[in-house]
Amino acid sequence: MYIYNVTINIEETVHDQWLHWMKNTHIPDMLATGKFSAAKMCKVLVKEEMGGITYSVQYTTDSKTTLESYYSENAPKLREDGVKLFAGKFVAFRTELEVVSEH
């Protein structure tokens, strides 16, 4: 199992709009690709020197192959949607995680 983790720092001026969009549009759109079985959104409690509010969104997928399919088939459009709405108001970085143990 793999986790596609997206960490986003969003400016406070658009935070509420962005959070609503994430919960009601973007995360459902990600799940609707059929490439992810679950999504978890967490607020990062460490304050960033640059300001803003930081979140980690973790999408669970079954394999690296499925994740690669997401990158080629879905990622450009889904990323573009966020940039259109919140250009210059956020920074994001993405991490792939392989689950090695669950208890």
C-alpha cells in the first residue's frame, strides 16, 4: 500500500475558501478518479515562519503503478484546478510513502 501525501501551506486570506473547496470539491474529485481508496486531511500544528496554515492530505492507493497512472491521467487537470482558484496563495510539496507496517 502507498500513501500519496500532499503538504500545503495556504495563506490565511483565502484559508476558509480553500478549506471548503478541498473538503467539498478537490478531495471528492481525487477519490472519484478511482485511484485512491481513502483520503485523510490533517492540520499541521507546527507554526510556519512564513505564516499561513499548513495541512497534510494523505491519499491511500494500492500500488506504485496506480499512483503513476494518477500522475499521467489525472494530476495535471486536478492540480490546474487549484492553481486557477488559489494562484500565488499556496505552496505545496508532494511525497510518496510506502506503508511497511500497520498495527
